[in-house]
Amino acid sequence: MKFSELLQQLGIDHHHSLGVKPGCNPEITGIAQVQQARSGSLAYIDGGKFASTIETTGASALILPLDETLQAKATERQIAWMSTPDPKLLFAKAVPLFYQPYRPAIGIHPTAIIDPSVRLGQNVSIGAYTVIQADVTIGDGVCIHPQVVIYPQVQIGDRTILHANCTIHERTQIGADCVIHSGAVIGAEGFGFVPSADGWVKMEQSGVTVLEDRVEVGCNTTIDRPAVGETRIGHNSKLDNLVHVGHNGQTGENCIMAAQVGLAGGVQVGNWVILGGQVGVANQTRIGDRVQAGAKAGLHGTIEPGSVMMGNPASPYKTFLKASAVYNRLPEMHQSLRQLQQQMSVLQEQIQAIEAVMVVEGLEQENEGTHGTGIQ
């Protein structure tokens, strides 16, 4: 599409180059990273960090921040541009105009095994070798890729997508517009064992797992059901690959968890929480709204709303930075400590020598005083 058409599609009616150079209206044929863009590509620059790429990019159009200097540089190079407070967000909205993910045709593959009691919505796509067991309810527009296994009594909301080889265990409830990626396991048994004199006794996991609307679950992520009650992932939350949510875990809305995050049993997570890669959350931890935890942080206890946590065990960000600065100086500090210890040892020997001399002098003076009195 022409750049002017792209502006209309994105709802941009001001802060663009056509107001400066109306003749600069290139054909846009795709999207690219700014460093790799070629003629016909749309790319974005998110802040001053990549500002220098304007000088070298081959892009025909750019999404820029509200920065007049960057706009002027783009205009000078005959690059069409639009400007917004959040270039990355606008670029994300532009991507679907040039790319749509693969979606199989509506219909049921002849190799799919579907129990007669299954309730199917309209315009459903079910891929090859999929197995759907008894009393499952599937909403309108659901897309199920090949070799998905759905256990009994599962509910799946409208327009949800289940990618190949994911497994949905019994009584799981999945909302509308969710995406479950390949290899994910939703609603499997939680890790529940009780010690006894004869060893570990298995506690059957009779609870359910609930994914609210617009939840996305990455490849090989696991979300366990509890012994009783429910494990729940809140509306519009996004879980990366290889995330684990233990039994009775609860997340609020709009949470995001990067790869290899692990939540132990009974963790309560507020709204808009961000957990970086490999964050570990201990059993029964309470995490307040809008908490952010850096990669590999270890969270436990109660984390107050709005906290930014780092380290293992985690501490507030400013404390972590101070501790890190001290940590980096530990070799130097250790050497200084050894020198001080050596100096103290020498000083202590000197003090002991002085004390010994004073004792001797004191005895001599005492003896002289005794002789002076004539007392034998």
C-alpha cells in the first residue's frame, strides 16, 4: 500500500512527513528491522539509541518518536515518516497489515477423533490426528492444529487457537481469544504428595485450571491444576515459553512472564506484574500490583505493590544496585582487610611488648620502695 494509505489504516492524521513533503509517498510492501530494512520496508526507531541508523537504513518509511531532530534527518534522506509517543506500539499495530499467521481452513480433518458428546461451535477448524474426548465444549471460530489432545469436560472459548501437540487436561476452562502454543500442557496434575511413615502419599488433584480471555501461553509451558479449588491466569496475561505455574497459582490481569519463570504452589500475583526470565517465586508468595522483577530474581514472602526487585533472594532495586557495587569491590576490600589484620597483629605485638616492659618497670619500682622502708 502507499504510505498515505498506511497512515489511514493506522489512524495517523498528524505528525507525519506528508505534511512536510507531500510528494514523498512511497509504496510500502513489508516490514523490517531498521538495520536490515530495504526499499519498500517500514521500520521503527524507538528513541535515541538507534537514531544513528537513520543515516544508513534502506527503509522507505519509518515510525519515529516525537523528536524533531529525527524527523528532520529522515526528511533529509527522503524517508517517509510518522511520529508517535510509542513507536514500538504503533509498529506492532502495523505488522498485521503485512503479515497474518497461518490458519488452516475451516473444517474437521478426517483423521481427527471426536467424541459424539462434543459440542462444536460454528466455523471451527480441527487438524489431523486431534483427539477430543467426552463432554468438551468448543466455541465459535476455534482453531485446533494437528495432534492436539483435549481431555473430557474442557471448555474452550470463541476464536481461541490451540497449536500442534498441546494438551488440555480434564475440566480446564479456556476463555475467548486465547492462544496456546505447541507443547504446552494446561491443567495437568499439580505436584501434590503428603509424607507418611510408608513414604509419599499422592493427593489427587481434583481442582480445575482457568485461563481467562486473551491469555497467551508459550511453547512447553505448564499450568497445573490443584488438589482443590482452582489455578487461574488472569485476563490478557502473557506467558512465554517454558514457564511453570504451580497448583493454586493465581495471576491478575495483564501480567507478563518471560521464559523459564517458575511459580511454586499457591502464589498470588497482582495485576500488571512483570517477571523477567528465570524468576523463581517461592511457595505462597504474595506479589502486589505492578511489581517488576529482574531476570533470575528470587521472590518470597510479600512483595509490596509497585516494587522493583532484583537478585536472589530479591531485594529492592536501589538496594540491589548498592549491594552489587559493594560486591564488585569485594576482592579489593578483602585485600584491604588482610592488610588491616596484619597491621593490627603487629600493633598488638607492640602493645604486648610495651605492657611487658611496664610490668617489669612496675615491679622494679615496687621493690625499690620496699627496700627504702627497711622492711624485710
